Amino acid sequence: MTYENLDAKLVNALLGDGRASLRSLAEDLDVSVTTVSNHLSDLEDQGVIRGYTPIVDYDELGYDVTAFIQLKVEGSALPDITERLKGHKQMTSVYEVTGDYDVVAIGKFTDTDGMNAQIKELLTDPDINESNTSVVLNTVNENEQFTLDIEEE
């Protein structure tokens, strides 16, 4: 096998099994263990692969309320607000966005009372001008990643 597309194939293999050993990856990709190790190190150094972590089903742990929280924020306060949201352990994603709102945060909560408490705490900040919260009724697809396209050799 040529090394063309090896990084994409390595990423795809890890998406299929993030716990795969270097040896099994090397066998699957038809390269040496050293080659896999070197490419994997390069991908980690470049920030393409940022870690290896389990996919947790928060619903199974009792965090079955998912909310999308949209915030309008005073411009200069945006970095402070996003850092604060990032610091809330139950906020699984925080985005600065374009459109009617400046920030979208996705949170997981055990109940609506806990969600309300966090939202009310956020709204005490004078730099937050407006909020809109949507509660998820049904999760169709979540935490999915996609495989990379590989050019024909």
C-alpha cells in the first residue's frame, strides 16, 4: 500500500474502533506498526486527533433533558460569557454563532428544575441581553462523526 490517504484511512479506522491496537491498525491498513505509530503521533501533534474518549449516553445516566440555550450578549463580554458557559460541566457544547443570537450552548440536565436554575443564574449577568431556550423532545442523532472521503489510488 502506498502512504497516500493513509492518514484518512487511519482516522476512519479509529472512528470504527477507537480502542484498536497499533498492531491491528497496521494489519488492517497493510503497513508496519511503526508507520501507524508515526502517523498517529503526527495526527495528534497536528491536533487532528485530540484524544480518545468514550461516547457516553447521558440519558442512561439520568441526564435526559437536553436544552439548546441561545443568548444575545454585549459584544465585549462575549469571551467572558463563553468561558463561563464552558466552565459549566453540564454544557456539552458552546458555540459563538452568527444570526439573531451570539451564543448557542447545549446542556444536559437531570430535570427541568436543574435546567431552569442554570438558565436563571446565567440571566443574572447584565451582559446577557436576551435568551431563548429550546428543550429537545426526541434525540434522533447525536455525537455522530463521519468517515473521511478517500481518493481512489
